Amino acid sequence: MIKENIKRLRIEHGLNQQQLAEKLGYKGRENISRWESGDRKPNLANLLKIAGAFDVSIKVLLEESVEND
């Protein structure tokens, strides 16, 4: 899910929510918090920004996580 992928990538890149927000051009972390909690989903423009910030494709952000048994 988008929310888990954003959080996973943020943590893998060693960023807190505020740092990611600033990297995306936001003053506060509210949008990041809402995306990660699932309260809101990023629009296409924000998906492009997030993908660019993490150097991944939008597909990576949209992929469902696959659990191994």
C-alpha cells in the first residue's frame, strides 16, 4: 500500500517526516503524516515528487507489499 511504501522508503533513506516534507517543498510534516497514516493519499503531482525524492518509479510506491510465508 502507498502508506507503507512511503514510510518504508523514508526510513530506509534515514529521514524523519519533517525532513521528507522539506525535501518535497512543504513547511510542515502534516501531509507526510496523513499519507503514512492512510488518512489521505498523495495526488499524482505528489506521487511524482515522492518518487523523485527516493529515486524510484511511481509503480514502486503503488505496489502492494507481498508477504513471504
